[in-house]
Amino acid sequence: MAHVVSISSKVRDLTGGLDAFDVEAATVRGLIRALEARFPGLGELVEAEMSLAIDGEIHQDAMAEPLGPASEVVLIPRISGG
Amino acid sequence: MSRTVVNAIVNGEPVEFLGGGGQSLLDALRDELRLTGTKEGCGTGDCGACSVIVDGRLVCACLMLAPEAEGKRIETIEGLADNGHLHPLQHQFLEQAALQCGFCTPGLLMASKALLDRNPDPTETEVRYWLAGNICRCTGYDKVVRAVMDAAADLRQEEKPK
Amino acid sequence: MSDGNQSPVSFKVVGHRPIRPDGVDKVTGRAQFGADFHLPGMLTGRIKRSPHPHARILKIDTSAAEKLPGVKAIVTGADLDVGAGGDIEAGEHAAAMKDVAANVLASGKVFYQGHAVAAVAATSPEIAAEALDLIEVTYEVLPHVIDVDEAIAAGAAVLHDDMFTKGVTPKPAKPSNVAQRHVMGRGDVKAAFAAADVVIEGRYTTAAVHQGYIEPHACVASWGADGQSTIWCSSQGQFLVRAMTARILNLPLSDIKVIPAEIGGGFGGKTTVYLEPVALALSRKCGRPVKLVMSREEVFLASGPTSGASMDIKLAATKDGKITGAEMELRYQAGAFAGSPVNLGCMTAFACYDVENLALVGLDVVSNRPKVAAYRAPGAPMAAFAVESAIDDLARKLNMDPIDLRILNAVRDGAKTVYGATVRYSAFVETLEAVKAHPHYQAKLKPGQARGVAAGFWFNIGGESSAAVHVDEDGGATVVSSNPDIGGSRASMAMMAAETLGLPIERVRCTIADTTSIGFSGSTGGSRVTFATGMAVVEAAQKVVADLKRRAAQTWECDIAHVEYRDGVATCLDPSKDAKPLSIKALAGKSAKTGGPIAAEVSLNAQGAAAGYGVHVCDLEIDAETGRTTVVRYTAAQDVGRAIHPAYVEGQLQGGAAQGVGWALNEEYVYNAKGLLDNASFLDYRMPVASDLPMIDTILVEAKPNPRHPYGAKGVGEVPIVPPLAAVSNAVSALVGKRMTALPLSPIVVLAAMGKA
């Protein structure tokens, strides 16, 4: 069970205002599938545009990353730089 | 829009090129003589990227019209090294990492040469005020000033009787 | 596998200061920048730009211009064809390609003075200029709005009638200039404020500032009759230019070759496209190469500055100085199209400090100004200005040393940031302590001088990079890098390869590849090249080392486990073999006999980038008659992980600090009542020159190398621009005797604050 938290307003637009929710998933790929099933459009948004902080560490594009039984996943707008 | 033949001496060599129709010396150097080492940063004489030495005087090439170069002796960055041997200024800029992107570097080197040609022992303040006409956005000037002062010392050493 | 925690004492190349391999070309004028290319038959391109800050385009009549002899092609927005499909990573945020295309050549409306509406290619600059005058554009002028708070207010002219603020539930009924509302936070700020011993409040504003690169945007585009094209350009990312140009003109990527020229500064401002699609569209129309270069005025009018900002901040603290809560609203200008870095401002604002209760709101606001582009740590300097000023107020109120107050509140490893990452490998506290112990901080101030201190943070990123290492037949090596070199990265790539291969630095050269000659890479920016491309370089070099060992084992007919490779020589550890050591030169000379050429290419998506922290100290004086502020002493300290080439790391700290000083004291966009820019030149857009600054001392803190990078490197390029705004303002505030809240602190502003205006 991954506890998903969002700091993005684009996410809120797709979840009807929810910022935090629990999702059953063992990998990032599974998480994105589950998000898309529960909030249509959210899985695609996360895959295309967002980084994830899994238990505190930032991952960009890491689809196969495993999630623990009680992982915290934060959805973060992708960070670039200048 | 007429252009005239201009004769000048560039880096010690006689040259002939067409200039006119509002072309600046900078345009002529870059487009007619294909000496692209001198850069255009602003076209209005504010940034110093186009610094060259004309008859011993530091000039922004973008502020001089091409036909005004007639009969003049012009030094550009391409002539700073002596037959492949780097000038002490070029050597120190490399030693001290006094460049990052390198775009303002030709102008800074020519301006620095003009300084040392007339003042072989400048103070830090004199170096900073002389180079105030050359904007660098990358370095914050610290290593540039150190490089110029160390190059001045190198040149004074070279001048000493052996 | 190299360990980032290796002791630096054991490095032969990394950590030293060799001459950069591309240096001679740069000091002799040989290096080729974007405007230095010349091709046979090349035409000059020029762009016609809107004189109005906001207008509908009713008609563009190019007929007279087309008839002018020497004019070979004319294009408008109608010649662009944005391909299907959504967004592309660009600079500080994902950019909708439609907006980028409309910014490159206007479609329907113009949104700022200088917005491109048409372009010509002609046989000479004079004819191109004349052709521009002959293009007739009919506009319906519309009311405009410039200031961010004015753009939010009711009754403001609305730029896009399809802009309904994202992030607001329910969706607004009417369009506005607020593109998006970001919200983030944690804990209970209400309770924190209710329980606070001290509350600090303030409203802070900063002006839009330009990246100020000395080289204007420049490119040459050449369309071939079979649809394949080549672009030479000054850019921070050749793959990014290819992708955006292909998307804007609806072309396959493999048909465009982008050759990165040397780049004369970027700082984020060249992580997008302005000219390349236009030049290519012109070249396509006439079949000849087209050179397109911006004038300095065009750079100011039409290339992205960063956002100006208006921010409200409140801090709650205990009487011992522990910050228990903070509330902040940040309103950033996006320019003509959505996409300011306000969400990054929210994420970085308190990233240095362990604050339990946070409530941050960020508004992304459009107005009739050029579309913003990334600028070194996008979004962070403005937010840090407000936060570090408020913390300075707190230090004053509690009569605490400003460094001690920051040490008390500083994040340490294990702390949670508001954006979800856990702090790791951080040397922020060590950096604060290094500053405290430094002679500058210990030095007594002279009368009429004041000192300001401030801290700053930047994430630094990893991402996709590619690199190849080729061993030459005589045992030297070439590194092929996927990333343009803005600040000397060729040196650090060559150094890391030399260290890994055990070669002297003089035998390793580095070249920057075009889009056809190396695997894909993200742009040069985000403080990622030494980290991510460096990682690719090291992994490629490690593959080469493994290959060399294999070949040695084959030559000696021994087990590869018995091969040791050190300092460029393979030795056989099996005493039963008659095996003389084999140098890389010997192995390279016989490579055909052991399997073929020795080379490796690595493409990766680097993870594990570590954030950076900076602390700056600024001493200054103010001339009471003119209000001119002079910085007399400046020290920049930073948590750098490990400095691969210390001189270039120092250079990043010094350059970023100088930009920050300019941002604090003089730089701003000055608009008049007509919405037109009054200061589109280096004369009036006042950046620091050599006489404005003292030497800038640096402290490179290497207490915590990043173990995720083979040599411990952290990104360093962006952090240095984050602390200076408040470091300068805190000192000016101390000298003037009141809190300065609006940047820049130009002489007029300072005189007014001193009551002398």
C-alpha cells in the first residue's frame, strides 16, 4: 500500500481536490496504472510530467522502482534548471 | 548604397576590403575579412565585446564606420599571439581560468593589452576601471583582474635586462 | 566502480587545475560561436516585431516586400505547423509547444512589444531591413497590463480568453491572467502562529531581470532539397533545439541535424528556441542557408527574462529563534504565456530550514511582457530574497547572530523538505560554520559599512546524458560529450576520464558532438553536466578499462581476475605467467588483434543528484550623496560535494554572485505608461562591470561528497545566484536603518529610503 501525496495543483484538478490518498502498488509502473484507473488522466500526467519522491528520495522516470509495503510517494512537478 | 575600397593594416598585414552603406568596422572585420574573433554583443558600444586597437588606441569596432579604417593600423585578437606563441595575457587567462563561455574574452584581452601598452604596472583599481567598458556575465571579474595583473608582472619581467 | 567517498588525496587529476582543453581557441578568437558561421549562398534573416504591447493582428501584407529585389523568402505564423502531441521539457518547466510556437511567430495576437510577427531572408542586411519596413501589419490595439499585481486585479486586460486558472476548484467561470495556482504545505500554520513568541511579516517585490549573456541568440539554418536540414546555433541543448524545431515545423527528428556552436553564455535563457524554427522555415522557402542573429535590443525585447515577483511572507518563531511556522504567497510574472517558475519558488523557499508548519501559495500570472525563460536556479532567488530578509528581521528582533540563527534552524540529513525529498549528504551546517570561522565574517567593519548574510538552496538535477570514450591507436583518448560547454565542462569531462583511465590530462581531449554523433542528452543546465554527463563519461571510461583488462588477459592467456589496471598500465598478478606489464598504449597499438577498436558509449538517466546550499557574506558602503551602493567585500561559500576542477567551481560561485549583486542593486526592466520598454540596451540595463565589484572570495565545502557520483560531485552552477539578493539587501537595510523590500536597490530607491530623494 503506497501512501501518495501531491503538492501539485494539476493533480488536484484531476482528483477532485484530493491531495493525499492510498494506492495498492508494488512498483512505480503499477502505481501509475492504479492512479490512471482511479483518476482518469492522472497516471498519464504523472508519467509525462512529474518526478516522484519515494520514501524521501527523488526519482525521475524510474518506472521499475519498487515500492515497499508502506512507502510514501510524493508527486512533484518535474524540476529542471537554468 | 555605395561601397568603397578600404585599405588598412590588420595585425601587421596590408588588407583591402569593401566597406560602406552603414557597415561598421566590426561588420567589415567579421564579414569582409572573415576575422570572426571580434564579437558583436550589443552594436552600440556598451559591452566592449568588439574591442580592437586602432593606431594604438582602444576602440569599439561597432562604433567606427568601415571606411574610417582607411590607412589605419588595426590590431584584433587574431594578431595577439606572436606566430603561435601566446601573449602573456592569453597565457594568464588560461592559467587562472579567467574565462568561462569565452565570448567576451577577445574584447577583454584587447582592452587589457591596450592598458598594459600604456601602463605596465597598473593597480587593481586601475585595471578594474580600465576594463569597466568590457562586460563579462560569467566570471564576476575576479579571475580576469588577477590574470591581467599577473600578465603585467610577466611582461615587466620580460622587459628586464637579462 | 569508483566510490564518491574516495579520499581526494589519492586523485591524480580530479581536484587539480589543468588548462582547459578548448582554452587556446577561446583566447585566440578561433572558437566558433553561432554568428561566426558562414556558408556559400547564405542569406541574412531579419524579424519584424510588434510595436504594441497587446494587439490583435488583423492583416499582414507582405506583397510589397516580396517584390523587393534580393528578398528570397518571407514567413509568418501561418508557416509554422505545430505537430500533434503535448509538452516538451524546456528550461525550468514543461512548455506547451503551442505557446512556444506562438512566441516564435505570433498567431492571431501579439502579447508584448517585440513579439515576432514576420521574418524575411534577403541577400544583404540592408535589403532585409528595407523589406521589414515594406511589410504592412494592421493591428487592433488592445489595452495592456504590465505589473503582476495589476494583472491579477479585477478589471485588468485579459491576455488569453482560454486561460482559466488551473489548480482552483471549482474551475473559474471567467478567464483571467492567473494561469495556475500552486498550493503546498504541511502541518498547522494557524496553531504555529497562535503559539508564536515572535511574528515577522513583510511584502517583498523583485523586478524582472535578464540573464544578460553577452552573446545574442544566433543561428544558421540550411534546408536541403530532400528535406534534410542542418542548424548551427548557440544553444544550451542541441537535442532540445532539434526537438522544438521539429515539433514547431512538424518534421521528423532524424531529418534535422543540430550542430552546437560555442555558446556565449546562457544561464537558462538559451534552453528554448526563438530563431531556429524561423530560420529553417525561411531556408525551406528558398532553398538557401539563412543566418538569423538577434540584436541586443531584440534580446531585451523578445527573449525571456526571468519573472519579477511580488511576495507576502509571515514567520512564526519562538523567543529562542526556532522558526515554527511560515506562510507565504508568491506571485510571479510569466510574461506573455503561462509558465513562470513560481512552483519552484514555493518548493525552494524554505528548503534550507527545518520548519514544521508551512503554507505556501504560488500564482503564475501572465502580462504583456516577453515570455519568461529559465534563469539560473529559476524561481529560487526571488523567494530566497523574501525568506532571507525575513530571517534577518528575526535575527535583529531577537538580537541573535544571523549565522547562529540559521544554524539553529538549518536542515540536517534526514529532514523532510516540503516537496517530498529527504535531505541527504547535506553540508549546509558545515557551510554555515565555515563562513562563521572565515576571516571575512570575523573582520571588523569600518564606519559607514554594513554586512549582510544570506543562504540559498538549489535542487540540482540528473537526467539523460550520453558520452563516449575512444582510445586512440597511440594510447591517448577522446571523450565525446553530448552537452554544450558553457563554463568549462570540457575540462572536467576530460579530467574524470583521465582519472578513470589512468592517463595524464594532456592525453585526453574532449569534443562536443552534434545530434547525429552521440546519444540523446538533456540540455546543459540544471547544474547537471558535471554530475550526469560526467557519470556517463566515467561509466564509458570504466567500460574501456574493463575492455583493456580483457585484452591483457587474452594476451597473457591468464584469468581476467588476475589482471590489475592502474595508472594506465595493466599488470598480471599471476606469478606463473611470463607476463610483462602492458600499457594502454601497447594495448591500443594492437587492438585489432584483441577484438578491434577500443571504444565505449554510455547513455544513462542519472539519478541521485544531490542538492546544494550556499551562504554569502556581503560588506558594502553607500554614498550618501548619490545613493550608490558599493560592495567592498564579498565571500561566497557553498556545499559543492567535490570540486572536479576547483578553478571552474570557484568561477561558478563568483559569476553567480556577481549576477545576484546586479539583480539586487541595479537590474530591472523599465516600462513606460504605453507598455513599451524604456531600457532595452546595456547602457540602461545596468549589469555589474569590473569597477563595481571587489575580488570575490570563495569557500568550497567538500565535507559531504555525493556518493551517487563516481567522484562525489554535486551540481554547483545555480546555487550561487540564490543568496546574493538578500545578502546585499540585508546589508543595505542595516546601513539605511530600515528594511528594504523592493529590488533593485538603485540609487534613487536608496536615497528615498534615507529620506534624501
